[in-house]
Amino acid sequence: MEKSKYSNVDEYGFERASNFNFEMHDKFMSQYIRTLTRRSQRWSTLTGNKYKKSNTLKRFVRKGIPVDHRLSCWMSVSGALELKNKSKVSYFDLKKKLTNRHVLESIEIDLPRTFPDNIFFTNHEYLPSHLYNVLAAFAHQNTDVGYCQGLNYIAGLLLLATKDEEGSFWLLKCLIDKILPQYYIITMSGLLTDLDVLDELIRVMEPAISRHIHKVGMPWAMGITKWFVCIYSEVLPTETVLRIWDCLFYEGSKILFRVAITLIRLHKQQILETNELGDLIACFRNMKNHDHVIDCHQFMKDVFSMSGNLSNSKIDKLRLKYQK
């Protein structure tokens, strides 16, 4: 007898682990599908310049953008559409100017490593070729970043979510150039600064956790670099990641900190029970299995209730303090 009415592949083509909790997933999906239906009906009431930023749209985004609105809403609220409209060179022209053989070879090497557990990347020729195009075009127009590991996961998930190659390029450009500046340059100075910012936020908000992590001796870079570099893709369940990205594109990089603080607070007891560095690292790696994390709707409620009053101005002030 089958354990679940759902297949061993999720809605985005990712193969589920052998220990996947079908019972928990069934329970979550039976409720979440009804939530999605209600949210889609609410989004249909938006009229006029429906993606103009407002308190109403912010509330809608936090509750989840329906699949059929995601590309157009992400493009509008993130600034990607403005980047596209102001660009003197189109994406299709950029694809004709791929000349850096070293960059292209690096991308080619990483293509088969990108989501090897996803049937759309392993069983279809078009999606890897679209990923190659997006990464290559981006690398050639942003030579300060070029291509580095991590970008393939972000661009790959953008393609899975939007099913649009050109839109994925402009969203990737918006993320790297505007929302996460200096994360992907050689020095990774923006990332290193943000690790220090998170360190201070946890020290103030959860001093016991902060003391314990420093006592065990885990550098923040060891525990959460992948969280920030991959923007939680390859870290959390796909639907949860996309709900995070909904808010990231609308509200900016403070969402990365809100999510990190929430994950750490949800796992406070498990963190404090660790005694060895390996156990602590394993605790951070296994945070994707928490029932609230799997239930993306509940998790996003947690994100905005458990992370405190965290503004972009506060993050910017801390970044100035720790700027590399």
C-alpha cells in the first residue's frame, strides 16, 4: 500500500529523500492547498497598477504570491523590471557576446552539479541550456562577479519558479547587483559583513545561544554561509524558499536575517544541547526538517513574529559598523 497520494518527486521536480515524512506532508498540503486557493482569489481582486508597493500588497506578499503572479510581481517589486527597461542592451544581445572561455568552462562544469536530484535538470535538455545562458550572460555583463558557485542554484531555482529565461536573468541581476551587493565578489566582503551583523543580532536577542556557539567554537561562516550565499535554496524545502524569496524581492535583504533568526530560535533547545562542533554543525544542517519549516505558511508567520522589529535601516547601520 502506498504511504502517500503524492509522488516521490515534489511539485518542482525534486526527488524526495528516502526518509521523507509523507504523513506530515499530507497533513500540511491538505491545509495549504485551501490556503493557496483563498490567496489566489484575493490576488484576483488587485486592479490597476496592482504591483505598486503598498501596505495591502506587502501583506499579500507576506502571505504568499500565487504561482501565476510570481514572475510579474517579482519583476515589478524587486526593481528587475526597471533594470530591464533602462538597460541599453537586451538580454538576447548579451547572449550573443559570450567570449570568456574560462568563465564558460566553469559554468559548463557546474551544470550537471546543479540540482542533480531534480528531474527537470537531469531529464530535460532545455533547462540546463537555459541555465547556461542565464549564468553566462550575467557573468559577461558583471565582470566584478563573473561566475561563482552558488549562482547556479539561485538561477536554477529562478528558472524552476518562473519558467522564463529572460525574467530569470533580470531577477538574478537584481539580486546580485542591488539586493545582495558584494556577496559574490572575490573577497565576499558583503557576506562577511553580514555574518558579523547576524552575530551581533543573536548576541543581543539570544545571548545564551550566542555564548554557546562561541563556547563550542563554531564560526558563523561554517554554520550559515550556505544559507546566505544560496539564499536558502539547497537548504530549506522548495516551497519554503520561494515564500522567503517572495518577501526578499519585496522587502530586501533584511529577510535573510529574519529567516536566520527564526531558524535559530526554533532550534534553541537543540543548539544548547550540543557539546561538540560536529554536533552543532549537524544541528544547523538539519534545521530544514522542523515541522514549522516544512509548513511554509506557518514558517513565514514565525519569521515575522519571532525575528523582532528588524528594519532595513537597522541592518544598514550594523553593516556600517562591521563593513569589511
